[in-house]
Amino acid sequence: MKKGIKFYIALWGAKAGTVLLKILRRNATFFPGKFALKVCPDFIGKIGKPKTIIAVTGTNGKTTVCNMIEDVLKDNKYVFIDNKYGSNIDAGVATTLISGASIMGKAKNDLAVLEVDERSSPKIYPYLTPTYLVCNNLFRDSMMRNAHTEFISELLTKYIPKDTTLILNGDDLITSNLAPENKRIYFGIDKLDTDGKTCENIARDIVVCPKCNTKIEYDYVRYNHIGKAHCPKCDFKSPEIDYLVTKLDLKNRKMVLQNGEREEEYDLISDNIINVYNILSTIVVLKQIGLGRDQINESLKKQKIVDTRYSEEMIDNVKVITHLSKGMNPIACSRVFDYVRKYEGNKAVILLLDDLHEAANGSENTAWQYDTDYEFLKDESIKQIIIAGARYLDGYVRLLIAGVEKERIVCQRDELTAIDSLKLDGIETVFILHDLYSMELKEAAKKKVEIIIRNNA
């Protein structure tokens, strides 16, 4: 693609802006790319790009998977560019490419890892062809953005470049059918003892066959629309899996991965099934670029889920766990609620889910709460639920509808004041479930819980 004067003005202006922002000690993660695209709308298509581009998209887990891929690559001395500290929309991708380009716009690196927002597909993929595109899942998401999975899957299918190899979750009936003409590699997890024949979640984003509109029959359901299924009237069904977890031991954090006749054992850094899928997709894409089992596993063992997503700490005799729950995202919240109810021992749960936060644009309605499985919090092992924040009354109503007894609920507007009501009698674990936009609040809540625990010791 011919560059032209606009391209060079955009490139040099963006690089100058990057230097200036660094002098001012500000993050140059978004503005340089935004400037470049304003001056030269097809800038991403014109700038030099690495030979191998790994892109990660999908509803949940994009950041976690990218972090895992990047940490393994870094541990194995790979040099690459990424948008880890920047935006996952077109401006952020442009900024990343600028950082990895020479003054004449030629790529200085052979490898890139890019997190790509699904809705940004029309602005990115016409100009950039990922070598590999990973997609872990497609679920209903925030009503402001990605509430309709058919819309998102059709958008991706329309804009994913034909030369891109897809690495897809074969247990997800929506994800596994993206861009059917593309070369694809499927990963998945074999039937587990905990899988059932019926779905216990409120939301299921695919119920009828997309080919003939017949109701789909599930061989087993893991959660929501994740599992193995087929249409009783046509050939629509879950795909054959290329990389299949045949043995999964969450207690001891081990899994056996089979590819053809070859079996390999891997260590897990989490006992949450969501993160097993994240780890699995990470392994598969790294294998495609030439890393072996030992390289991947030894590097993965050194990792942990970042504290902004999950942390645990033993304070005296009480474990305190913070867990990102992503308000406005009903599936992400439901998976966390399910994890909490299945966690061993008696628990207290502090809910800090605030979709009125200014960073969330303050325009979300409460409908997402009725797609969220608050019913999981009715479990007898959950002795107390403290709900606070701007939507505290909406959450209270939803808990009552779910059948949680009033006596187990503390409901107050001020988050830290509400935590004063925490009761620790018989409690082994306190869960603090927080939103993407409430990291400071999460830390303050954790400190408050620590004080209460130590005062009760």
C-alpha cells in the first residue's frame, strides 16, 4: 500500500507526541494512534507490521490470555510488541504499531500480540491480517456494546481476514462457527463429572440450530451454551476437537492435553474452569509459533492471575479473596457467583458492582442483573451477602427475587460503611467481588476487611 505524505505526517507527528507525553510522564497508549488515524484514516494498513501477529478477541478473557501469552514469550526471550498497557480498539492498535516501527514506518519486530475488541473489527481487520486469531468465547455482554451475540459473531465473520488461522473454543457453539471458510484449530475440554444434561443458567445465547431452526440437543452442558451439542434434524453439531483436555484435576491443578496421538501434562495456575480455557488457548497458540511443552509449562508455572483479576490472602484464620466480576457482563458475573458457591467452606460475600460509575459511561440500565445468576448466591454455604454502591437497591431486589433470605443480606449505599456489618462467626473465606472500574475501592474494602478480621482475632 502506497504511503504518501499524509502517512508520514501522521507517523512523525505520532512519534513526536509519544516523546512529548513521556517527557510529561504521561502514558502514550492511546493519543499517538488517535492522532495518526485522524490524519491518515488508513494508517494501520500503511504502517509496517510484524511477520507474525497473534490477535485475541472474544467476550471474556482477552486480557488474561494476552497476559499469559506475553509472559511466556518474555520468559523464553522472545522480542515482540503488544498493546498490554493500551487500548484494544483501533487507536490502541495503531499506537502499538507506531511504537514498533522505524522513523520510516518499517516494522522493527517480527512478532506482535494484540488484544482486539470485537466491535473494532471493521476498523482494524481491513488493514491488518492476524496470523492467528484466538477466540475463547462469545456471550451476551453489556447492553451498551455487545448484548447480541449474533450481531457480534456476524461482525467478526464479515471482517476476519480470509488468510487468518482461527484458534477457537470448540465447546462454544457460537465461537466455533466464526468465519467458516477460514483455516481453524479447535480446543476444548472433554466431558466432566460436573457437566449436566440441562442448563442451570438463566442465559443461553444459542438455543436453536442456526441452519434449520430446530431446537438443539445437548449431549452435556457445562455452563450457559458451553458444552457439546447437535441438531437432531441436520448436520449442525459441535466440531471435532484438535487439542482436547482428556483429564482435568482442578484440586491438584493438573490437566492432560491430547493432540492426535500425543498426550502432554500441564500445570494449572487456577482452579477456575474459565481460566482453564484461558490457559488452554494460550498453550495452543504458542504451540503454533513453535514453542514446546516444556517451554510453555515451565513459564506458565511461574505465572499467577493478575491481582486486578484475582487475589487471595490468609489473614489470621480467614482467607480473603478478591475477584473481578465485571458488572454489566451477566455471564462473567454468573461464572464468579458459581465459583463462589462451589468454593469449600462457609463464606461471606461483599458485592461492589457499580454500573453507574463514570468510567462505565453511567448509562447502563439494570436489565443485565436479570440475566445474571444471583440464584447461585442462595447457596447455604454463603452466610452473609453485603451489597453496596450506587445500585445497591437494585442488587437487593435481585437477591430477594433469587430467593436469598433478607436475614443474610446487608444493603447500604456507602461501600465501606456497609463492610462494618461483616460477621465472621464460622466464616472461613470472605469474597470481595468488584468491578473493572472499582480497583481503588476494592483495595480500600480489603483493608477494611483486614481490620475487622484482626479486631475479631
